Amino acid sequence: MPDDDEIYDEAIGIEGHPGREHTRAELRKLRATLKTIYKFGDDREFMRFSRGIGLKEESPQFAEMVARFRTLRSGKP
């Protein structure tokens, strides 16, 4: 199975505002939400989460993260 922590860490990194540090509680909550989406959610739920953390659909990162999510969910490296 691919390293699913990779997608959690990237999504959390994208969410951050420049120069803002997240509290451990915030990071735990984001990670828990992403794990739930990864295990039980679908593409639409992941896209909704991505928009919620400030990632714009028009950005190249959005498409890249969705593609990575799909790859991880399909079990392909």
C-alpha cells in the first residue's frame, strides 16, 4: 500500500497561511479528517475538503492533489 501519510502532509502544508504555525490540535484535527475521507470518502468529499482549506479549483495544486488522492485510493503507486 502506498504511503498515505504523504497526502495528509501535503494537504496540511497547502492549507497553511504564510508564516502561520498550526497548533498540534489543529494538525491532529486536519489529519483525522483526511484519514476519514481517505478511508470512507470519495473524490467529491476530498475536493470539498481541499476547497475548505483554501485550495482553488483553478490551481495546478488542486488537480495534482485530486489525482494523488485517486491514485492512493486505487492502490497504485
